[in-house]
Amino acid sequence: MRPLFATALLLLAGPWSTALAQTDEAEPAATEAAEPEADSTDSPPAEAEPEPEPEATEPEPTATEPEEPEPEADGPQGGDELPPEMRQVVDDTEPTRAPREAPPQFMRLVGRLGVGGALRLVSHDELQQDRLAPSYLNLQGALVLPLSGTFRHSVLVGASSNLESDGSFVSGVDPFEQWVIEVGYGLHVPFGRTGAPTWLVGGHVSGALVVSPDLTWGFEVGGDAAYHFLAGLGVYAELNVGTYFGAEDRFGNLTVNPLLALEIGLTWDYEVLP
């Protein structure tokens, strides 16, 4: 009976001992596997990698004005600059036009020959004067001074005489019996071509001396305009206001004769060159 019992124990103990042996072999492996896990538990957790940022998309090109290329720097290539003593300052300012100089002025001789008529603003009945004074002939010459500027300054001298008789048979005058000499100053402005202008506008003031038949005096102020149809030849018109002191009346008083006169005629202009 013992041998059977022992055999039965071995048969029963065999599977059990094999399971124990496998259990013993598995424990060291489990222990070795657990140690790395413990190590990984003790170490700090790894930082999370940052998520990649989305790439910036380029904006769609829009229609813009083309950019002007930057001007290249003056001087040799490679960024080398010239030494200060070799540098030259460039003046890029616009040149200014020099003022035009006025042409030189020369002395001029101006002559006039005209006829005119006068209106008496005051008439003297005792002298048998008409409202219209006798027509007259006037010869005048002017010396234009060689002064710079727009205006023409001149010294004038003239002589005039009556073309008709005037007054009564006793106290009147016959044609070309009354003579008047005048000296004055003229101021004129030329228009048109240089030298002998097309138009000449101005005036004068002068004193008059009546030399016959009686010696007396007067003065006048006038304005005139001349048109030159040739370089030195033209026509003119002149309007004068003058006052002349005449002979004594029957009461011994000096008579005053204010006149308004209109004169037309020919004019010539001669330039005296050096």
C-alpha cells in the first residue's frame, strides 16, 4: 500500500512542483520589469513638444504703383567714397535768368509842324473879340535827354504865329503879325518798337512870351499823342489849355485871355548816335 501511496503523491506533486517552479522564475522577471517602471515614475515627465505654428500665408498681390528704383550712389562701385578734397558739390538748383538790361538811350531830336484853332473861354467885347480865336501855325522842336528808364524827358522850344486877322481895324492884328515864343518841359511814354516807337503819349508845360505886336506873356499846359507810320515820321494831335495876358483895356486894366486850343500836324524823330 505504501508504494501505491507514494506513487500517487508523486503523480499529484509533479504538476504542483512545475507550477511552483514557473512561479519562481516569473517573479524575478516581474521584479526586473517593475524596476524600469519605477524609474520612469520617479523621473519628471517629459515636456510636451510645442505644436508647429501655422505658416503665414502671403497676401495676394494687389495692383500698386511700381516702385521707383533707388538711385545708385555716386562714386566708385564697392561703397568706396572719395576723399573730402576730391569731392565736388553739385548745384542742382535751376539757373535764374539774369534780368535783361535796358538798351542804352541816346539823345533824340523831335520836331513838329502843325496848325491849330483856339476857343476863347473869356471874350472882351470892347476889343471886338470873337469867341473863336484866329487859327495859328506852330513850329516846335524838342531835345530828348539820354536818360535811362521808360519815360522820355525833353526840353522844348517853339514859335507860333496867327494865320488870320483878329480884333478891330484900329486895335486888331493882321496875319503873321503876332508872334509867340515858348520854352517848356515835355514828358512822354513810348509804346511799340524800340528806338522810334509806334506810339508816343505824353504832355508838356511851358511858358510863353508874346513878342509882337505888344510884349506880354502867358503859360500853357497840354497833352498829346503821336503815331509813327514810319520809323521817324508820323502825325500828332495836341490839346492845350493856356492863359495869356493881353493889352490894357480902355480902363487901363490888363486883359486876361484863357484859351482852349486843338492842334494837329506832322512829327519827325531823329536819333543822334554817338
